Amino acid sequence: MKDKYSHAKREQYGRRLAAHLCDQHFATQPTATLDGPAVLRFTPIRQVNLFVVQQLLAQWTGEMARLRSPYFDFEADDVRQALTQFMNTLSRRIKVSREAFEPLLARAISDTLGVVTDSGQTFEDKLLGPQPTTTVEQLRDTLRYLDIDKPLFQGFIDTLTPGTALEREFLAGRFRLYQEANYKNHQPLEKLVGEFSALLPLTIADLWTDGPVAAPAPAPAAPAAPAPPSAVVEPTPEPAKPAPVSPPDAAPTAAEASASEVAPTLPAPPVAPPQFVTPAPAPAAPVAPVQAAAAPEAPRRPLAETAQTGAVPLYQKLKAEHAAPAPLSETLRAEHPTTTLADKSAPKVESLREAISINQRFSFINELFNGENMEYHTAIQHLDSLPDADAAKRYVTEDLGRQYGWVRKEEHINKLLKLIDRKFA
């Protein structure tokens, strides 16, 4: 499978689709920025959004690591506590411009296609990372960023011995053997390509190593781009007729080429709603035919995030999320340098909702609440209202544990219980 599909063509498609989606979102607000909720719901393909978040975490961890210096004691308890507080505060201020976001989105699109076309490389890049050794616990932690083929990767991790450091080369080779024996458990590539094609036309043949070379789409009879000055200047004499298309020597920009390639053919099909919210159904607006005369004033159709019975424009979706009372306010917490501090010498907290970082929240929603954002919020709100730690722990271990059938979730349950101890300390 690895030799059949082209990594370069995946990257090429990723750049084209990222530019197209950013053109749609930022067309009317070029200087706008994205916060945490906007990133997590930017596309209807959840795996793409998760890979963007994972890249943000990696960037953020690297930034925090560069704060360390040989001249100061970064292991002192008060320093580590202050550093953790700084990281949590900064994480509530995610702010990504188009210039910074578009490359992350392009790579996330390419990597999402790679989950099915080259799962071995996905395992090395997304789960193992660059470190020479890893543990089962670390692999389970990074598994939260996988949505496509997650049972396949989970099944392999379950075959490993926990509590020991395992060599990267050993794990990579063993996974490839496991993947070859379980290739039927892959999500069909046709399904994933269909989801992408709804955003920007794509076929499986476009990803083949020896497949067709992507070429600019032929200019339509009625281009969406504004007519050149020569076509709208004062009337010409009777024999001359206005040119219906741009002159061949007027090369369109990359953004215009992407828009003209997609706009006439891009449908607005229903897609699965994001896992974190359940937007109210809204009737899909009919797509008006493109006309040459009206092209300059026609706004670009924003990316549709659809519910079961209709479509909601992305800019309306993000506007509603900004007004929500409980936004994704916690941050991507750097795991390697500061994980132990959250469990060591941690101060008392007044509210679980405020104390849970975005990384923990993301983990709890996916691992404990089956990806249901509202159910997570309801449970945390109820925990904050309970009078003491015993009542809160009973609610977690008995009521919630029975409701969601928690099996092999001890790591995440223990993190929640430790936060409860801090609240009622």
C-alpha cells in the first residue's frame, strides 16, 4: 500500500484544499484569527481538526521547552507551579491567523489521507514521535488524536506490555506486521476520499504514484473571477465584441485558480456533524447558478458544517460558539516537562471547570464521555455543585462509571479524582 500511493500528491492536495477552505473562511475577514473552538470545528472531517490540534500541542511544547535555561532551577516546586499556571493561562488565549493556520491545515489534510494509505508511517509520526523509546501509557495518550482507524491502532497497543520502555524501531517493525495481518480493519479509502471530494474534487486515482498529474481546471464559460478591465471599459465599435473570458496572458493568482477550479462544481452535501457539539438543524440554502455578470459581487460560499437535516455556514457556527457560556477555554498542556507538576504540590482549586486544562478536557470528553461535549459539561457542572469529595467521588465511580460503562479507563478516572481532591482539599 505504501508504494501504491504518492506522498507528494497527498501534500499537493492538502495545500490546494487548505488554500480553498481558508479562502472561504477568511474572504470577508482577512485579518480574523481562530481560537480553540474554531480550530476544533474548522472542517467537517474530524480527523483533520484533531491533527491540527496535535500540531499546535507540539509547537506549544517546543516553545515551553525553550524557556528552560542552565542558569536557573526549573525543577524547584514553586518554579514548576508558576510555569504550569502560566501555561494554563496562555492556553486560554489561542489565537491563530491565516498565515500560521494554513500550513498546519495543509499538513493535517495530507496526514489524514495518510492514515489509510500508509498507516505504518502514521504510527511512527503520530504515535511514536521522534523519541527513541516510548511506553504503552504514552502511546495511549497520543491515541486521543486519532479518529480514523482508531480501533486498529488500539488493538496493537493492547498487545504490548505496559510499564516498560520500548524501542522505537522495535515498535515500528512490529506494528507493520500487525497492520499487514489486520488490513481488513482499515476504513475504506473510498469513504474518506468521498468526504474530501465534497470539499474539493478528489478521486483515488489522484493519489496513485502513477496516477494522473493534477492540472489546472479548464476555464469555465462563465468564470467566477471579475472580468478584466478590457471587458468592461467603454463600448467598442460595432464589429468588435467583448471578450467573454480573461486574455490568455493574464495569469490568475493561486487563490483565484483554486476558487475558479472549485466554485462551479463544489456541492454542499450533508456531512457528519462534529463530535463536540450538536448544532440545531437548519435548512440548506439552494446554490444559485454562477453568472458572469454577477460574479464580482457574489460572496464565496463558506464551508458547511451540517447537521442531520441541513447545513449551517461556518461563520455562523463560529459566531454562535463565541457566544456560548462555556467555550473551550483550557489549553493544550505540555505533557513532557510539566505532567508531574499537576499531580505534585498542586494548589487547591475553586472550580473543576476552570481547573481542567484543554488537554485534560479533550481527553475526558473522548475517553470518558464518548466524545459528547454537552454530557461532559453537565457532569462537571454537577460535580462542582456537590458538597464534599466523598459525594463527588461516588458520583464519578458509581453513577458515571455505570452510565458510560468505563472499562480500562483508570488513567483518566484517576486524573479526574485527583482534581476532585484538589477542589475539596
